[in-house]
Amino acid sequence: MAENFFKQPFGLNIKVPTRTIKQSQETAKNTVNSLWEPLFNFIDENQAVFTGNVANEIEKYNLMMFNTGAAMRKGSTLGSFDVKG
């Protein structure tokens, strides 16, 4: 009796539908992508900062602040009024 006990299946021989396997793979892929996608988007948007072009970025934002403040005060701006720098 003991030798037959180890040869019999005990419930793990359930056939899982192919659709369920594909859905679980898609769910896992979407979960992993949703974790890393915001980081990659942030790096793409701020690539100039990460490439060492920090001084130009700081100057661009300072000029944008000055131009925005001058436009709000209806004063003169430095050069053309360009919000994007």
C-alpha cells in the first residue's frame, strides 16, 4: 500500500486553460510596466538635467520665472516672451 501512495496524483494535476495562462502573463507584464513606467517617463522628461546640462536648465527656468513675473506686472520682458525657454 505504501508504494502506491506516492505514485497516485493528489490534486495538482488540474489542467489550466490556455486563456487563463495568457491573462496571467498579461497581468504580470502590466504590473511590472506600471511600476517602472513613471520612472522612465521622469527620466525622459528631465533628460537634459541627467546629461549634465544643469546650468542651462537652471538659467532657462530663471528666465521663465522673470518673464512670467514681468508679464504679470505688465512690464518689459527680456527678449521675446517664451514660456518654454
